[in-house]
Amino acid sequence: MNETIKHLTERRSVRSYSSKQITKEELHAILEAGSFAPSAMNRQPVIMVTVQKQEVRDKLSRLNAEVMGSDIDPFYGAPTVIVVLAERTVSTYLYDGSLVMGNLMNRAHAVGVDSCWVHRAKEVFNSEEGKELLREWGIEGDYEGIGHCILGYGNMEYPQAKPRKEKAIIYVE
């Protein structure tokens, strides 16, 4: 099987991580794939913010948990978080940001790093604390949080694929 197809079909979301940080080489490869995600008319309206600083990662986790009304770690202990933001003034921002998230997770799998898409970035960065983080990071403009791509090395048995949904593919010939 072609290696690309193998990675696309074998990647799974991991929801338990060791505290071991991913390497700079792995991180760079993952971010590079995100930067090459397709976007409508090649507008590239997406920003990726990489967070490995523990106190900032923990703050993002807390803000995300508050959106859920919980106090658990929605990042499952993952030591790296890539915040994907997209410029709302571009009509396809949500789709463009989603393609970046997909590329990040697929490349992570290809380099031996586990990942998971964690939602609620929209709510986190619409909050006052989230807007303050954007200002601290020097991000100006009208950006919406698309997702948190968490990265690390899983400390669980790798999930198996669930059966594919019937009638998910329809041929019109």
C-alpha cells in the first residue's frame, strides 16, 4: 500500500499522552504540512500558534475546560498544542482552517507523533482571556479559533479503526 494512503487510513485520535515532549524536527515537519494545506484561491488565511510552554498550555487547557463547564484536562496530557486560527474576513476560513487541522494530524502520524483535534477554540478565543492571549502573541485582526491540534506520544493502546458507516459512499454512474 502507498505510504500516504497507509497513513491516511491508519491515523487515529489519541486521548492519553505521556509528558515527553516531541522533537523540534517532528514539530517542524508537522507545521510544514499545515502550511501547505490547500486554501481557497490560495489566500492562506490560517495562523498556527505552537504552544509548548507548560504554563500557557495549562492556561489553554483551563480555558477550554471552562467552555465545557468542567475541570478536566481536555488536552489529555499532551505536551504540545497547535492552535489553529483563521481570518474571519475570508469566506472560506472555516474550511481552510479545517484542512490545516487535517494536514497537521496526518503528518503527525507519518512522523510517529500522536494527535487529536480538540474543539472549543472558537469559544476560547472569543473570550476576554483568549483575546488577551492573541494580543500577547502579537496577533491582530479578526481571527476565529478553528481547533487545538494536540500532539505527543500516546501512553495507551493505539485505537483500532471502527467499522466504516454503511452508505457513506454513494456512486452515481
